[in-house]
Amino acid sequence: MELVKSIYKLVNQFPQTETYALGIQMKRAVVSIPSNIAEGSRRSSRKDFRHFLLNAYGSGAELETQIEIARQLNFCNNTEFCGESQKLLSEVMKMLNKLVNSL
């Protein structure tokens, strides 16, 4: 959830023209991560749970790319937000990887 809040803060500093372009894609990807974890945790089998965790991992990979795009397009005026978001995403990806491998 901290990652979601971080990405929303980051996107809020994007240029107005990106509000409905890259920004919305980043919001969708970041919200998809905890949503897939939650949905998968309520499934009846480990196989289903693993499937949803892999979906969450895929959304994280999308978000990694989108953060890099924002950085290269200089949409991250305050590098603190980019750095914080990237750090949180890295932690989430490591946790997801470990959880997937444990199932």
C-alpha cells in the first residue's frame, strides 16, 4: 500500500498532459499489484494463488518500465519521489519473488 501511495504522489507531479497518459497507466499497474495479491490469497488452491502472484509480479515489471520512462522524460522533477517509488517497488518485487518461489 505504501507503493500505491508513493506512485500516486509521483504521478501528481507529472505535467498536466500526462495525467491521462503515462500517469493513468502507472496508477493502474500499481493498484493491480495489491489487488492481485488480495484476490489470489482468497483462492482455494496454492496454484491459483501463485497465478495471481505472478500477475502482480507482471504489473510490477510494467511499473518498473513506466517509472524509467517518467525518469527519462524528466517527469520526476523531485528525484526523491522517483527514488522512493523505485525503492519500494524493488522491495515489493523481492517479496513477491520469494512468495512465488515458496509456493
